[in-house]
Amino acid sequence: MATPLSAAPSHDPLAAKLTPADDRILLNHWLPPQEGIVPRVRIGTRWVSVLWALPLAFAGLILAVALAQGLLEFPAAKAFVARYPGIAQAAPSVDSGFPWWLRAQHFLNMLFMMFIIRAGIQILADHPRLYWKRDCTPGTDWFRFQKPVPTGRVWTAKDDSVTLPKWLGIPGLRHTIGLARWWHFSVNLLWVVNGVLFYALIFSTGQWLRLVPATWEVFPNALSTALQYASLNFPVDHSWTRYNALQQLTYFVTVFVAAPVSIATGLLQSPAISNRLGWTGRVLNRQVARSIHFISFAWFVLFILAHGIMVFVTSLRENTNHMFAGVESKSWAGLLPFLLAMTVVAAAWAVASPVTIRHARLVQHTGMFMVGWIKGLAEWWDPRSQLSETDISPYFWPNGTMPHSAEFDDLVADGFKRYRLRVDGLIEQPQEFSLADLRAMPKQEQVTTHFCIQGWSGVAKWGGVPMRHILDLVRPTKEARYAVFYSLADGADGGRYYDVHKMHNMRHELTILAYEMNGEPVSVIHGAPVRLRCENELGFKMVKWVAAIEFVHDFADLGAGEGGYNEDHEFYGYRMPI
Ligand SMILES: Nc1nc2c(c(=O)[nH]1)N[C@H]1C(S)=C(S)[C@@H](COP(=O)(O)O)O[C@H]1N2
Ligand SMILES: [Mo]
């Protein structure tokens, strides 16, 4: 039988166990640095360092030059190049030059990409492995810059994260995914707005004719251009009016393939979106999406490198005149604006990490202001997607800070017989439930994917009490706007782990208090005796080892007031369905 509590205590003792958190990253409290390794790619059963790409590319380039020069001695090859000089006859020309808006957008794109790419690498460093399968079983990764997963000990996803240099990642410290995500998503939004405007403007002005191939002859012409570049006898340049076919194809892929693919595969990594999409979300599951996202990132990096080099080696003066001054001339008009633009990018590059470390809370709040509303909208989606038992992952990464207290050890020792889940706060019926009480309630089972913010995922079957049932029993008052879940365990930085959810999140069909995982009582590592499952959120919102649930009107006075332990201490957002 549930034990009614006479009245909600005026001051919650668990709330007193929360810790305030600093608004900056305190280096001596933060997860200590850990080196990764040089990135490796798995080919069959062998792990090959990506550094091999350097000598291979060098050898490949020399070979390409030799081959192209040799080939162009043949009359047939010469005839081919004469017939397809690089720009198709039928390719339309654009005679409005490079208007100011196009030049401004090009500059903004460059600035935004610097943030997006660096913050993206930081996010990857929080789980420095890529997989094709949703399960993330150790050993099934195809790319990693971390050693193999150690065996014979609990190795959490947090243990697995690695440090990046501060000039590369934003902000470069280990496990700063919370802050990196604010940068990545906020700047992504700006980048998407810039991109949508760009699409609208190029299609309404005829500038699109530069980018979209209009004839099949683009392919032989692209081959011909590649041959000419490789022979070091560069094709004639008419980029003021028309790009050569190779250039056009590359730009086309970047603007119309890589960019949309990046956006789609980014969004598909979100629990709310992936779960909502059903079949698509299953085929393009989080790890497939994450791997493709990485490949399109690699395309962007190679493109930027090649593009940058070509700007210099073809004609820096003419190219910068086009893109930074909007003139077709041999003057120096574009050089100064170009250098200014590069200075702005370099300055932003230099300050991004130090500013983020010093003003972490500001970065968090700015990010919430920029993209928090989009995340909030996605939270309203019912996470309908359920999988079947055959989908259950053979391995499920553990994560978080395990309980270390005599209180918890005592509970484990007697099989949680003395465990009580306290439910109080703004409800009509404050009460305590034993594990037996919970087991006697209606049981719901669900096979779902877990999405950890760090990037890994795993499928398990969870069994427990629907939160809807608990709500019916305790009857929250009208004032209750949030449910606070307190853990029996502390968080990484001391003070109780806790997390806050909006009420509507508690009414979702798949929100349960789980006491079973894959048909067995939940293990201590995974949250015994009871852990929350809230399938439209990222993993950190699902408190393990739940001690109490309190219904409140506001969470500003709890901990540092951000709505949860990781929100307070690691600068995450409290609504995280994306
Ligand atoms: N009490 C508590 N709950 C927690 C955490 C924690 O550190 N402490 N970590 C969270 C994170 S980040 C994740 S991804 C999931 C991991 O659940 P699992 O260990 O069952 O995979 O638990 C969440 N719940
Ligand atoms: Mo997580």
C-alpha cells in the first residue's frame, strides 16, 4: 500500500542537497583532460590511420600530373579537350557579375562555417566513434579517434570522451558538448537563414545559372577540366560570367547536396524527430545519420581546402576582385576587403574558445534564446516510435555518475525492500511508494531507442509504471507546471543529480518509471530500482536511481536554476528533444 504523506514538507530536504553551479568553466572541477588518438578508419578488421591519406594524396597528385601530361600528348586526348574545353557551349552565361548580396552571403557563409565545423568536431569528440548500426556495440565502430573500449571495468560514455586543442574545438575542453551544441545549433540557424535567402535570391535573379548544370555536356567538360588542371595547364577562366564544368559540379554538390544532407542528417539524430518519423527514422537511424553527417562534413572540409587553394593558384587578384569587390579587373580592388574579411574570421576564431570558457553561462543562455524555441516545439511531438524485441541492442552503453553512498548500498543490500519513492509538492495526494507498490500498478512495456547527447544510441525493452498513472494517483494541482526528479546519486561535480520536466512531457504515451530493462529488474548501473524513461528527450533527462518526484511551479530556486544537474553544471538546455 502506498503511504500517504500528511502534507508536503514546506522545505524539501532533497532540494537542499542540490548544488549551485558556477557560471564559468572551473578548470580544476572539470573532467580532467584525456588525449584521443590519431583518427583511424576500419578497413575489414584492420584499423588504418588517416595520416596515410597524406602520402597517398601526394603520390596520387604526382601520378595524376604525370598521367594527365602523358595523356594530353595523344591526338585523341587533344581533340577531346578541344571539343570539350571546360565550359559547355550551351552553358548560359550570367552578366550581372557578383552582386553585393551574393558577396555578403559568401562572407557570412565562411564565418558561419568556421563556427559550425569547429563546434561539430567538439560534439564528435564527446563520443569519438562512428558506427553504421544503431547499437554502438564496442568493436563495431568504423571510425574512431579513441582507443578500443577497455574491458573488465565500467567504461561510461563520459569516460570515453576526449580533449581537443582549443584552436580546433569550441571550446576545446573535454566533455563540453553542452556548450559546443549551443554554438553548433545557433550558428546553424543563421547559416540556414543565410542559405534559404541565397536560394531565393539566386533563383529570382538568374544567378542560379552559374551553379546548376543545364546540359549533359557538363560531364565531359568536367573531365576535360580535371585533365587540364592535372596537367598543370589550367583551363581559361571565365568565372565572371560562367564557371567551368568541374567548378560548377563541385559548387552544385556543395550547395544543393551537401548542405541539405547535412541539415537532414543533423536533425535525424534527435530523439523527437527520429522517433516521430517511424520507418524513415529506423532506416536512417541515429548512427547512419551521424555517419552520413560526418561524411558530408568531410566533403565541406575538402571543398573549403580545395576552393581556398584554387582561389590562390588560379588568380588571387581576379578572384578576390570578383567575390570581395564585385568587379572584373586586374586591379587590387578586392584584396583589401578580402584581407579584412579574413581578419574578421581569424579574430572570431581566436576568441571563440576563450570567450566560451569564461562566459559559459552566457553562451548557454544565448543559445537557448536562439534555438531553445525550436527545441521546445519538438517536445510537443509524441514519441510514437516503438521497435520490436528483435531490435534490442546486444550492448547498451552505461553513462553518468554512479551512486556512492552508504544509504544506496543499504538499499541494494536488502534488494530495495526499504526503498520508497516519495512524490510530493503541488499535488493533492502526497505519498510514498514502495517498489512493490509500483510493481502492483498497471505495467507498460516499450522497446525504444535511447539517444545520449554524446552521440551513442541503444535499444532496450523497458517495463514500468506510466507516469500518466502516477499523475492520476497524486493529482497535481493547477499550479504544478514541472515535475522534478531527484536521484539517490550525486552528479559528477557533487550535489544531487536531478532533472526537471514540463508537465506535458509527463503525459506522453511513452513516459514511464521503469523498473525493468530487457525483462529483468533494472541493474544498478542502469538505474535500479527505478529510472525515468522519457522517449522524446535526450538521455541525460532520464534520471536514474529516482529518489523522489516533486511537482513545482518554477525551478529557478533549484540548484543553479537551469532545470537540472547537467543544465546547471554542464550548460545543457532543459528542453532537449533535439
Ligand atoms: N542520477 C543520474 N541519472 C542519470 C545520469 C547521471 O549521471 N546520474 N546520466 C544520464 C545520462 S547522460 C544518460 S545518457 C543516461 C544513461 O543511462 P544508461 O546508463 O542506462 O545508459 O542516464 C542519465 N541519467
Ligand atoms: Mo547522456
